[in-house]
Amino acid sequence: MSPVVHLLLRQLRAPMLVLIVAYAVAILGMVLMPGVKDDGSEWHMDFFHAFYFVSYMATTIGFGEIPYPFSAAQRLWAVISVYLTVVAWFYAIGKIVALVQDATLRQVFAERRFMRAVRNLTDPFYIVVGYGQTGALLVESLVKHGRHVVVVDKDAERINNLALRDLPLYVPTLCADPSLPDVLKMAGLRRPNCKALVALAGAGTVNLHLAISAKLLNPRVRVICRSESQSIADNMASFNTDHIIDPFDTFSRRLFTALHSPCLDTLYSWLTGRGMLGEPLDPPHGKWILCGYGRFGKALYRRLQAEGIETVVIEATPEKTGWPEGDAECVKGRGTEAVTLEEAGVREAVGIVAGTDDDTNNLSILMTAGMLNPDLFMVARQNRHTNAELFKTFDPDVVVENSRILADRIRLLLATPLLLEFLAAVRHSGERRAREYTAGLGGLLGEAVPEVCEISIGDNDTPAVARALRAERKVCLDDILRSFRDRRRNLPAVALFLARDRDRVLSPDGGAPLRCGDRLLFCGVRGFFERMRWGLLRDEVLDYLIEGKPTRTFLISREGRT
Amino acid sequence: MNPAKVAFGFFIVLAMTLNFGFFIGDIDNPDHHHVYELFAAIVVNLIATVLKLGERSHIGATLLASSLVADLQLVAGAVIWGIAEHVSGIGLTPGVTASIVSLAGGAMLANIVSVVLLVIDTVMLNR
């Protein structure tokens, strides 16, 4: 039993003692008081009847005077007993109700419920610490992709918010201080099916603490941390934190991708399920205005400078943020007034980035700039998820939403890390390659958001293929992409990427044989993976796909599914 | 001196002595076993039980268990008494008295265990 339960039992002592003593006095008194029978002779109540009488008197039920009408002495004692026992009851009940509502006790019960829920999770799950904007978006997208999540946050209000969300899977939540190792253990950090811990708690030092505790408690678990400061990030890296995410670097890279390689950006949003595979944006070349030179502005400025794009910086408080080095053009001001924008040369500029950490200012900057120069290419930074409606109505060319970008990136790291490697490889081979992909994939799969999945050839994901490979049979990529209903037809899916040992292959060759340990990234029309799994899981289906020998109708069963 | 310990020890020993007082006498003679004494024994036993609630030590848990045993036996005796007198109406025959007193005897054993445990606890404390 936990110490809290002992403490509560101890607190129950006083009310129970009061009740016992009140009853004892009342019962004894009833026995001692002389009564008068109908025939005038004296009688005394026995203990049984006295207990009966006191029981219904103390609870204010009151059946009356039995077995004979009371004498004056008995009534006198009954009056005293009523006040004695009824008050004792009120006191005891009040105390017990207060104990049940006790915050510590409720926390104990909440922890028990949480631990039971975590124990009952048999599928792999992730622990998300910190349910802020990013945490909320991350949990939502993970759960929508069928992944189990456990959430810990210090803030009760945020936890209540989660309870109000209509999520397709049950998400166990606990409101507790995550920097306590016990809380992490309760969240299932040491369970074999715990795959990763995502630290999104507010302060950087808390995340650092989480990362180090997680690595010590269970070195096998992947740890993904948000860190906004370089020194903390270095500290995290020193003990093998798997991924350290700098939010400002992430947003600025994403925004830079949108401006610099629009095809790659379209591919990225399409594959991550954030947009249709439409015509890529065409950001103009020329002078850009960057409003806000905070951490985000600096990260973006560095990237723009590296590409040799002419940039004018507008910053309201340069004494705090500092100016860019060298002979860069800078204007002091908020950017929300026409004067500042004119001074920065808004009429000759081709594009403007409203990148301050205030949504109202960002919208105001864009509206003012739009009046001065209607042809501007507009990029807005959206800080708060709740402002989505405003940005949607205003409709700038590009909206970068901090928390969504961060949440998407973490989800990819957790669920399909190969997709990130694929995108990096495409970025590396240049914008032309990205254009080929957008055109090619769009023609093959249509423009709707695709299903992306990652498998690794082995006993876990693909037992049938692993068995065939052990039997020295040749299994090609094309084989597993065939339809199990008719092997002459292909599933509406494409293999995007192959990772084998240290090699990384873009669009791997369909005729090449697979090997155990290969990791593959597929992308296809929604629902294709469910069909592809038949061949990966069941030997007779795989035989049909490879050799085309007509087999008996497949028994439709769910056995062998993982 | 810890006043809580005084009350604790007082009620445990009083529970045993009252229980003994009720138990002593011819086992089947109702005149030797007074109902007031049984009532007092039950009340004091209940108080002793409540005082042991929430003890965290192992000896505290054992004390609570032995006390619950005593309560159970005494209450069972009281229920038999009530049934014999009022429900079945056979009154305190030697047989009924014997079963009530033997139940109280069992309760006394449990109370003796309580007192022994209390003594052990005190001795251990002094070391």
C-alpha cells in the first residue's frame, strides 16, 4: 500500500473513534434508563433493543418507541443521545467525504489507473512528455496513424484538454512532474514495447533532464528532444540522445525549402499528408524583406545569405537581437507601419517574410505590405495553432506553422525515419530530381494524399519473405508489389527508397533481389499496404506472387498478422 | 512519553482484561458472565482496532489482524446471545452460554497475542 493510503487510514481514526464512543454511551444509557411497562412494572431495555433503537435514532430514521412507550427517564436519555450520535455522524460523514475528495488520494488513484492502462498496452508505444501545441499536434497525428501514445504533462489543464479531444485510440495520460524518474517508469519507459520518448516540455533544461533519465533508465529507447539552445543541444548529444530538434532551425529550413526548392517542398507536404500534389509554387527572384530577426529570423537569414539572395532585415528591437554582420541592409522598426516598409524598399521587393513571434504583427505586416505592393510574394509565420482560421482567410502564398512543422518532423522520425532520409537524398540530388518525382508520382498515384510506409525485410515485418530468403529463393521488389488477386497487375504503389547496410538507393530497381535486413520505403494509394501485407505475411500468397503457380483460394483469415 | 502510545497500550491491555473478566467463570453458567462486561469488551476492542488503522510497520499490521480477529469473535458471541434471547427465544441455556463464552475465549487468545506483540514492540524499541 502506498504511504498516502496509510495516511488516509490514520485520518479515519478520529471520526471512527467518535462514532464508536457516541454509540457506546448512547446504548449503555438506554440500557440503564428505567422504563415502565403497560402494567406499571419497571423494565430495562436489553442491549439488543438498545442497539436497534440507537441505530435508527442516530441515522435520523426514527421508527418510534419500542417495545413499550418510553418512560420520562428514557425520553430524557433519548434526547441527549440524539444530539450526541447525530452530531457524531455528521462529523464522520463530513470527514470521510473530505478524505475522498483529497487531492493526494485522487492523485494516487489517477496514477494507479494510468499504470494499469500502460500495462495493458501490448502494441509498441511512444511516450510524449509535454502536451503543448506541438505535443497536441504530434499526439493527434500519431494516433491517427494508428500508433499508441502515452502522455505526461505537469499542467492539469493541458491534460484536461486532451481528454476533450476525440482521438481514435485511447491515450493514457498522467498529470505529474515528468522530471521524477518514478513518473517516467510509471509511463512505461522500461517496458519492452516502449519505443521512444519525445521530450517537448517547455524549458530546455527539463528536456535535458528527461533525455538523461530516459537514457539511464532504458538505453534501448530512442530519445527525441526539443532544444532551443546550442549548449543544451551539445550536452544532449554527449550522451547519445538520438535526435535533437531545434525548432527554429527546423522552421527556417522548411521555409527555405519552400522558397528555394518548391518542388521538393510540394513533395514533402504531399508525402507527409499535408497537401495535394499540385503545381509547385513559383517564388520570384529578387530582393526579399525579412521581418523579425529573432532566433527564427537569424536561422532563415543565414540560409538566404548562403544562397546569395538579397535580403533586407526589419527588426523592432535590434539592441536585443543584434544586427546581421557585414554590410547587410537593416531597418529598425516593427514592419507593421508603412514608413518602415517603404524604408526597406517594399516597392522594389519581390517577396516578404513576416517572421516575428507575434501572429497579430505578422498579419499586420503582410496586410500593410500588400497595400503598398500587391504583387509581393507573401510568407507568414504562424505561431499559434488557434489562429489557423485567420491565416487561412488572409491566404498568404506560404504559411509556416511552427508547431505543425515540428510535430510532423517528429512523427516522421518516429514512424517512418526512412522518409526523412529519402527527402534528404532527393534534396541532395537537386531540384530537378524533385520535379521528376512530383511529376512521376502524380501521374502514377494521383494527386490525393498517399499512404507512406516503411518495412524492413525480416521476421517481424515480413515473415513470409524472410522464410523464402532463408530457403535461398529469389524475391524481387517487383514480386511484393504485385496484386495478390492477379499477379499480372501491380499494386498502386511505388518503392521510393532502399536502405541496405550503408547504401542508400533512390527508386530502387524492381528486378533486383531483396536481402534480409533491407529497409524499404513505399508510397501508394491509400489502403495499398493492407493488400501488400498478404504477400509479406503468408507463404502461399508469396509463392503465387513469385512463381505464379495457381493456388487454392486463400483462406481469408487474420492469423499471422502482426 | 508519547501520549498516543499511552492511549494505544491502554486500550489494548484494557481490551484483554475486560475480555478475560467476561470469560472467567463456569463455561455454561450464565450467572458468571455478565452482559455489561461483554458490551464493554466489544466497545474497547473496536476502539483498539481503530487505533491500529494506518500503522505502517509490520508489527502494526499484525496487531491490526489480531484485533480484527478478537472483534469478529466477540461480535459473533453477541449475535448468538441476541438470537438466543430475542429471535429463537430459547434463552441462555447452558449450551448457548458455553458457545458464547468459548467464542469470547477465542477472542481473548487474539487479545493476548496483541499484548504479546505490544510487549515485543516495546522491547525492540529499547534496544
